[in-house]
Amino acid sequence: MGAVRLRLVQRHALHRARGGRSRGGGAPVNVATSTPATIDRLVSLQAQRHPEGIAIRDGGANVTYRTLDRWAADVAGRLHDAGVRHHDRVAVMVPRSVELVTVLLGLLKAGAAYSVLDHRWPEARRDAVLARLGGPLVVGDGTPDGSGVGVSFPSGPRLTGPEHPADGLGADGRPAQIFLTSGSSGLPKAVVSPHGAMTRLVTGSEFAEFGPGHVTAVSSPVSWDAFGLELWAPLISGGSIAVNEAEVLDAAALRHLIGDRGCDTAWASGSLFNVLVEEDIGAFRGLRQLIIGGERLSPIHVRRFLGEYPDTALINGYGPVECTVFATTHRITPADCDRPEGIPIGRPVADTAVLVLAESGRPCAPGDVGEIHLGGPRLALGYLGDPQGTAERFAWRTVDGLRRRLYRTGDRGYWDENGVLIFVGRSDREVKIRGYRVAPEEIEREIASIPGVSSCVVVRVGDAGPDDGLLALYSTDDGRPREEPELRSELARSLPAHLLPDRFWHRTSWPLLHNGKLDRAALDAECRDIVEDGRGPSPSDPATSVEDLVRREFQRIVPGPFDARRSVFEQGVSSLHGIAACGRIGRATGRVVPFSVLVARPTVDGLAGWLGQAPERAADPASGHDDAKVPAELTPAQVGFLLSDELVAPETSLCLVGWYVGDLCADAFEAAVDDLVTRHPALAARYRWGERAEMDTSAPGSASTLETRRAADDDEAREIAYAALTRPLRPWDGEVLRATITPIGRAGRSLVGLAVHHVAWDGVAEQIAVSDLAAAYTARCAGRAPAFGGEAPSPSAVRHALTTRAASVDLETQRQWWRRELRDLPVLEIGRPAVTPAGPAERTDLDIPVDVVESCDRVAAATGATRFVVLLTGFAAAIATRTGADDFGVGLPVNRRGDDVLDRAVDCLIDVVCVRLRNPSWSPASAIAHANAAVTSALAAQDISLGEVVRMVNPERLTSSPLYQVMFTVDPHPTPRLDVSGHRSEPFAMPPPLTAFPLGCLLSPRDDGGYEARLTVRTDCLDTDDARRIGFSMTEWLRKAAADI
């Protein structure tokens, strides 16, 4: 929306419904022990008690409680100056960010209540919500301190009187949050929640810990009440939050929040939880608490999680938004997964009465099913602007002689013999889809309003999970079906994405009862039969075609409308998402799907056609044998690292180093390193070459050692760590890993490092190993062995997966392409000639701002390329400007993963492809088009190892790299921090000692969406000033490309 504005649509005072505080009456109730207070007051108290405590972990710019409180007070003052008053309701449309946190706290300090709108909502829905709220709208421009908030009120009526008297409500009964949810009337319900609904939940309950020492991920949709829990529970309690600024909480975002922001607590809907468990269960590693719920849980997924993470508290939370987040909670145990009635929803939280009532209004006996009612001071004040709906759902009733205000949930359940609540189902049509509360009537009204549609019914199909969805059945005036894209486009004008049906089904007749009304039971049964028999369009159909399976997989990850006829890469699919999609499709079809196949056939029809001809996955011939006695053959890349070790020893070791505050337990850390080595055989194997290069795990080499030496100051600590970590490792003797701890005097901090030989290590292995090491250290500090959950893949299983992958592609066609492509490839003359295989290295870093990255995405969309290709073209153009070359090779690392076994292995599963770039100095559009074609072709032939390519092409070169002299890498993940329990690291850049290449460029993602460009130069060929000039030239080229295209 451009610059920040605060726009008044119509100004009213908040609706204030009567709210009772009755407890007891025979109903289970949890009574709070805290003093009622407002949210903002409790946050201010934390600022007074712990002013320098970290409130928001935001990468390198952490926000203390003192700073947050000051920023929010400034926002409150400016809002007040502009006319915002107590009891005003204010709509906010600011993306999930530090700025949003500041604005919301400022509004509460100003005495107003807020409602957060999703900026992705259609304009028609947004206008309807604003009309319902009747207050100003705040939008933001990304300033974290809220300084971008400007306020202007247009002329017009200003109604300040309350719609209802306060009736003696205390401060915690004042409206705080307004949540929007689907409504059967066709308009969203606006649920007004008081301060006490949140503060009493947090200060009086013990279902989770949010206080000091805990970091909670803030990742829910901003309009949900769960977002309020993630935000306010930690800030009220003195803990920290980490805001997920990505659109969704996927596995990559979760790993980032845990590994780089130190999160140990998170919330996820049941559907999202299922997806993460299926796609990357390792992403949860590092969490101490995970709260799930919002819909019925899947025992299969819960059981798998508990098996993997027995020490992580997994909590099921139940509660409608009318009771703000949770009414009951339950710590899940493995035994709960075997209960035929499903996983319990638990016992009441603080200041919440939970009653199960029969139709007569009397409490049900244990085991008897009735409707769940909620009471107590945590109830919402009502529905804004809907007195009839408020009276119907928030009714005063006499139960066991006590008159109380109760909310009818519409949920049915019963108490078991232990006083635990069991959920049975709904008494109306409301459903939960992927965590959202959906009233099908709202969708039906919108579909029926489309010209030509005569009637419509929306039903739920499938079980909770990634494919759970809505099926819209409709009939038309002329009896002919409408095009599904046309229907979807029409609905997208008024409904948000979560209310759009997943499938449409045209009908010419409907099942009816004898009285002429729709027979919904028959219709539901018919839909179920169609789903099970594979005759209908359900997204959860297990018998769906291969084309549908591939289409559905990419519809999940394409950011926006999906066109099955276009390349998935042109629609925003990154290589990381593509590799993961290949793995999931392979598991679903029983085939190995190399990423090179997707690159060569990037459309739904192309990949589905290949799958129709691909052989089924072969069984592992080593299964059932003792893998430890079977040496595993090394990959060509591993052989290369071993052979180069004699020439460039320090370069073949990769280091993770970080500063730690506090005293680390050296014994526990050493035990954790030993646990890591024991778990992953590649870290203790002997690596040999001769007639056959192999990894021998039958007689592990020397155990990993922890070197500990105290330093007087930071400089000495760096020298000690540098000397220890760059000392050559001896993988042929089994010395693959070395760890160091360097305490610094009495400063209470240490420099900790880990060096691993590249023969057993790559970027994915680094992510896995760091997570395992943190889990092992936590367990050892507690005096127990770690429970990783499941065995790591054996070396023979990894080699079998690689062999199967190679057998599924046409290697001879790839070989022929490489011979043609690299014939007569010129040498890139960059800097001074190299006279030795390796030379001294230095690193210089530059920032690529987020606005440049965003412009790259726009250029990629306009040219049908990817962000990676645009960045690579900018780098190549900068090289061409520096050297005058118009034809040269660039080395691009590729990984050999994308398989369930390979994705879990700590091993070196990478190689390099040489991309030949011609005429990079052409106009940006032409250069990007040529680079896109070159990258696509090279990745489609990536299954041939670099070593074999070199032997085939046989270039006559004197350099250590006979095909390319520069390397370019875009890391999909930030460098993992070597964090362990109770200690958060601050990375220390270990300068590289030697390198074989004149120039290497690694783009590492930053938290704000930009990149850190790490330029490593071989100083006997180039100066660091040369590298910086190339980096600046690349950035300027990217800006120019955005302006020209």
C-alpha cells in the first residue's frame, strides 16, 4: 500500500458485551492465581524487571525489553496525538515482523483494541471487514521501531460512546484483540477478546513454559488467535520471541528459527504438523515444547513424532477463538495414540469452566456425549456488530443451581473416567481445514452468486493432513459445467485463499429426502464413495493418476496460481523445493526421481510421462547383512577430496566456529561429539584409495578428540582455535573430525569449533550433524544418553540409493551432451597466473540488500528464469567486465540427494557442474535467457561426475581446476550456528587458509531477506580489492537489469 497510513473508515467505540466471572457449579475449572492485568502492563513489568533481557530475537539486531517498551510507547503517543482513544478498535495490516509487534503493543498501550488483517485477502473481503470494525486502518512500511506509522483522520462522524456499559469489568476485561473467523451468514465473525483472556491463560496455566530461557517462534497467520499466543505469552512471561517473516512455517523456516534464532517452543496446526512430520521430521530437532491442535490429530503422525523426540513435550490444545486459543490442553503420551476414541483434548486451563451438557441442559455423566460449553472470565465479550449471534452463542444458563454465562461451542464430547475431555465431533456444519475454521455456508453463498450457478453445496473430503480440503458441488441453469479456473478466479475476488474449494464437481441432480430437502447424509456418503473409488476429483484420492499426483505436489509449493503446462521453475520453484518434491514423488510412486529428470522435464506432463516409463525402486541387496563389514565405495567427489588432500590439505576441512557466553561442560560436549561420530559412520570411517576407493567402517579409526586450552583474551583464543582447526586431518587413519573448546580467562565465554574433512561432509550433512550434536549435548548435560529416534542411514544404504538413482537416468545421453558443450572451452584469464595447485586465501564480505533480491525475483518472473539464474548472470557479467572474457566456465555445486535415505545421511554427497556462459555482457534480458538455458541443460546432465567430465573433455590446462576458475554458490540455508543447550553461539568467521580457485562467491541468506556475499580470493592471483570491485559490479548489474526489464 506504499507509504504508511492510518486511515479512518468509521470510528466507533468497541462493543462491550456483559461478561460473568462465575466458576464452579460442578464443572471442571482451573482457577488462576495471578492478579488480573492488561497485556501491555505485564509486558511493561518485564521491561522494568529485565530491561536488557532479549524480547525479540531478530538475527543480528536483537530487541531488548527496554527498547521494545520505548518503541511501543512512542507509537502509542503518536496514535493518541492523531486521535486514537481508549476503547477504539483499530485494524492493522502490517506483515508479520518486528514492526507489527511494536505497533500492536503500542495500540494496547494507547488503550485501543486491534484486529490484524491478512494483506493477501481480496479487497472485497478486506472492505467488508473494515466496515464491520468501523475503525481506522494501520499499514506499515517495515520500520521496526514503528517510526513509519503516520496518522490522519478524514472528516466525518466520530462516535465515542460505548455501545454497552462496562458493567464493572476490570482492566483485564477491557477489549484487546478482535479475531476474524468464517461465518455462516456469509460475513466473517469479529470475535472481541478481552485482555484477561490472554493474560489469565498465560499467568495461571502450566501447560507450557514461556518465560526466561525460552524462545517461541511467531509463525501463525496474523489473523489467528494462535498468533496472539505466540506473541504475548512469551512477552508477558519474560521470554523471547523470534518472528518468522516467511509466508509459511515450512521445514526450512522451522530449521532456521531453531538453529539460527534459538527457538525451543513452537505452535502448529494439526495439518501443518502432519506435513512437517511427513516431509522433514528432522526439522523439529531442538524444540523442547511443541503445541499442536486446532483440529483432530492424526495418531499415526503423533506416534512417529514421539518415537523420534521422546523428550520433547508435545501438547494438544483445544479451544475455539471465542475462548482465545485454548480452553483445554493435554500433554500427549505414546499410549494416547492407541486410544480408539482418538487423542484426548485434556483438562481446563486457568479460569476456564468446561461443561458437557445434555440437550436438557443438565451436565452429562462421565462417558455420556453432550455439547461442550465454556464459561469463566476468559470468554470473548461477543461478536462485534452482531447482537443476535452473541445472544445465541453466549447465553446465560442455570446449571446445577448456578447462573452463568456460557458459550456453546457446537462441539460434542465427553469426560472419561479420569476427568479428561474427549472430542467426538461437530453438531453443525462447521469444519477445520488446515487449521482454519470454515463455515461452508459462507462459500456456498459466494458460489451461488456467480451468474449461471443455480445451487451449490460445499463438503469436506479427506482426512486432516496436507491433502485435506473442500469439494464444491454445484449445478447450473443450462446444465453445463463451468471451467474450474473460471470459477476459482471469480471466487478469489471475494474469498481468501483458505476458503477457496480445492476441487469443483458439476452435478445435474441432487439426493433428496421425502420432504424435498437435500439429503446431506446421502450426499456425504456419495462423496466418500467417489473419493474411495477414484471416480471423483477429491485431492485426497489415493487412486489418483500420476499426472494428478505430480500436479498436486507442485501446487503445494508454487507461490500463486499454478499452470501445469509451464515449467515449474518459471513459476518460482527453487532447486531446494524441486529436490524435496522429487523425493516425495519418488516415495509416493515407488521410484527414484533424480533432480536432473525434473530439470529436463519441468512440466507436469513431462515428469508424469517419465514416471510412467521409470523402473520401480530395487530392494537394497545389503539389507539383512552386517553393513559394518561391507566397505562402501566412494563417490568420485570423495575420491577427489582425498587425492587433493596431499596438495591442499587445509582446504579439505570445513569448520564451524562460534563464541559462547557461559561455561560449557567440556565432558558433556566431548561425550556429545562421540555420540555424533557413533551415530554417523562416515565420521569415524577409514578412507582408502588404490584399486578401489572405499570407506571402511569395520575398524573405526582414532576416536574424535576434544582439544581444550584456555586463552588469556579473544586474540589468543582465535590463534589457538585457528591452529587446531586448520591442522590437517588424516581420514585414511579414521581422523575425520576434530573439536575444540577455548575458554577465555575469567570472561565467562568460550570459542568452540568443529573441523570435519570434506570427504564426509557437505552443507546438508552440516545441518543434520549440528542438530544431532545439540540434542546429544542436552542429553549428556542431563546425565543420560541421547535418544535420536531412528537409526541414521548406513553407508551401504547410501551407496545403494546412489546406484539406484544412476540406473534411473540415461547416462550416455548426458555424456554426449557434456562432450559437445565443453569442447574448446576457453581458459578464463582472471588475475595473475597460478603457478601452484593452491594458494593463500582471504575472504571479503559484501551485502546484497533485500531490495536488490526482490528486484531479482521480479526480473526472474519477467524472463521465465529463477532467482538463482539472475544472480549467476549478474556474477558472470561482473566477471566479463573485469576480464573482457565472453566465453568461460563457472563451477556450480550440486547435491546428490532428493531421496529419503540420502536426505538423512551425514556424508559427502555433492559434486560440481561446469556451466558454460557465453556473452554475459549482452543486454540483461539476452544474458539471462542464455544463462537460463545453460544452467538448465547442465543440471539436466548433472548425474555425470565432474571427474568423468574432465576425463572425457580432456582439456589441456595447467591450473588445478581444468574446466573453470571461478565458483558460484547460493546457499539455501543460513550457516547453522553451533548452538547447544543453554548456550547460543555468535558465529566467528574462520579465514580460509588455502584455495585452489582464483575467486569463489558464496551468497548466504540473511534474516532480512538479503544476502551476504562471501568472496574468497586466491591472493597470489587476485587482490581482495579486485574481489570487492567484482561484487559491487554484480550488485549494480542486478539493479540495472531490474530497471531495464
